[in-house]
Amino acid sequence: MASDCNKGFADSYMLLNAEDASFFDLLRILFYPNLPKRKFVETHAEDSFDESFGHRWLIFISILAQKLLLLVAKPLAFFGNCVELLMNFVAFNGCGLRLVLNFLKGGWVLPNPKSAKYLSCIGNLDVRVKLDSDAVKREDYKYYPALSMLASKASYENVAFLKTTVEDHWKMEFVGFYNCQNEYQGNKGKATTQVLIVLDKHEDRHTYVVAFRGTEPFDADAWCSDLDISWYGIPGVGRMHGGFMKALGLQKNVGWPKEIDHRDENLPPSAYYVIRDIIRKGLSENENAKFIVTGHSLGGALAILFGTILCLHDETLLLERLEGIYTFGQPRVGDEAYTDYMRQKLKEHSVRYCRFVYCNDIVPRLPYDDKGMMFKHFGTCLFFNRRYELEVLDEEPNKNYFSLWCVIPMIFNAILEIIRSFRIVYQSGPYYREGWLLFSFRTIGLIIPGLPAHGPQDYINSTLLGSIEKHFKVE
């Protein structure tokens, strides 16, 4: 069995456990049907199980990728720490001749991972910590998306950096940074979901910003959450991505209870419940306060699912004060029924949902299913092309990343992105200057088109340089 916990909270489900799948199981996935009979697959309704080759191929890729990640989890984390340390060492001391001169002057500075100046790999790619004051005013239509993306990028950093950035650069109140657990990953005491909460005080309006951290480049657990295509069907809502639900705080055996009776104080909390309680308390103390929820990549998926569970629990007070949900490079999270449910609920509560997709970003286009039976997007897509021109669409262009028709245009776009890396500072000003590290990252697009487009840098540029005000509206 793929899971040993009760799933009575779901009316249907398809669960995969990569650890239970052997090498021969992987081969059988491709050449033989009857997947519900396999020990690594558990499904509620075998008669309605999709046995098409396309579906089996998707399961094969999902399980194979997870097994490889589990196999290299520790060396991957060690390698990531080394890369991050090297980036910060160069940032603190310089490189080449400058590195030698610094040593001669009195020694090198050794980076401290807990210091306010220490940056993650993502932070080193784009070192901006403040908004471009010339591009953003206090109007909601542009300020909220830009602030959301900046908070989403900041959520990848350590607590000391966040506290300094929020209080000194943003001039906002640092509410907290929360490490939350995923009960299903078997790492008791290990926090695998992170959330930043800040309070933006402006005149008589107070806005809480809830920013979920996205997938860290060298975190195998986070990547497994992304690649786990298991799903649960929640009565009245639809099918939702199991990996994302678990990361948000799905409770074993009970699903999504409105309240948790008992919690082990020695363990990290569940993301959904700790965030909800903090925001609920803040809103009850200030009748003018509102809040927004945001996230990049995996963080975007958690942001929209957070809104989903609020709807499931009929959290009227919170939904009435939820100004908007802003996601960037968000992967797909639910099926057709889920799409209909969320469209209705967001419209009912007048919640603005903006899903930003930049150019050929690979993540919003995965996983893909021609039949529409698994995961799909919903809501208006604010699509930015390579020139940061905005189009409002029902679905992002070229929604199947693996289409052969898209390979040459994507590589051509990657070349143009590299060229622009040099030119953008002259076109848009010093705020948009790109360093050698970001330039090197963009060259990866020649091999894996769409991967550099997933980085936060172009989403920040899109919210600042794109003409959002022309299309910003509540659906």
C-alpha cells in the first residue's frame, strides 16, 4: 500500500509512494496496465483509474524523479551548501586579484550562514531588496503585485536577513518567519515548509503579507513535493495535488479539520493552521486591516491552496479581508471540478487572484494532461513575454512544455534573454543591473529552455515594468 493512514476525508484519491517502487515496477509502469494492483499505487476507484500510456508515462517520470532525489538528498544538500557558501565568500571577499588583495590587507571574511548579509543561491542571483520607487507608487494595482513578488523572493533567506530587510529597508513590521512540518515526509521535527509574514502599515490601512517560500534549488524534500502527482478528491471541491496539500498541512487520518485539538509543542506547526491563527488574531485587533497571500513556484501553489482551505472551512471573516492572492511561476494544483469550485468561491468573496507567468517558464506548464483529467490552471493568467509586455489570457501560451514545436522558439528566446542581460541596465536604469552570476544562470536556458525564466528576477521586472494597471481587475 502507498499509505498506511486513513483517507476517509477524501471521496477519491490516487497515491504514489516512490520508496515502495522497485526498478522492475518502473519498467512495468510503461509496458503493462493494472497500475492499481501495484504496491506503490493506492487508488479509491480502480474502475475509473486512467490506464492510458500518457498517464502511465507521467507516473513513471514522477516516481523515477522522486527516487533519484531521495537517493541523492544528502549529497545534494551538501553540494548546495557548498555552492551557497562559495557564492557568499566571493560576495564578501571578491574574486581574482581582489581576493588576493583582501587577504594581504588582513585576511578573508568567512561568511556566517546566520548573518543578515548571507544570501541564498536565489538571493545571490538577484540581490535587490527594495522596490524601485520610481516604478511603484502606493496604488494597489501595481504596489501589491510588486510587493508580493519581492516578499516571495525574500522568503528564501534566513531570519536575520529578513528581519533587517523588512524593518530597515521596507520600513514594515516583521511579524515572523515560520518553519512548518509536512507530516507525510516522515522527518519528525524537520521543517520543510517556510512562511514569511510582515505587516505593511500605510496611513490608516494595515496589510499583512503572507509569503510562502518556493522550491529551494538543492532541497530534495521540496522537489519531491513538487514532483509527487498524487491527488486527493475533497467532497464538493475536487481533486487537488497531494504533494502540495501535504506541504500546506494536510493532517494524517483526518484531512482538513477546522481546528486541531492537540498538537505536540515540541514539533514544528502545520503551515495552514499557524498562519490562519496569526492572521485571524491580527484582523480581529484591527478592523481596517487586510491581508494578501503570495508565493513563487511551490510557494505560489501553497498560496492558492491556502485560499482553498479557507473557503472549505467557510472562514468568512478572513475571506472578506483577503485582498488578493498573487502567485508567480505557480505549478498546476487541481482538476476541472476544483477549477469551477475556486472560480465560484473567489468571485463570491470578491478575492482578486492574479497568476503571473513569465515567458517560457517551465514550472507553470507542468504537469500537462491533454484530457484535462488531472491538473490544470484556473483564473486569469497575467502572461508577460520577453519584453515584459502583458497579455491577459485564460491559459499560458504553449501550455505543453514538451511540445517539439516550441523548442526552437524557446532557444531563440533564451539567446535574446542573454543579450538583454547586458542591455537592460541602459534601457531601464541601474535598479535592473544584472551581475555575472545571473548572466551565467541565463545561459542554462540554451540547454534547458524555460528554466532561467522561472527565476524571481524576471517576475520582479515584470511587476515593475509591465503595464499591470491596464488589466488589473477583480474577476
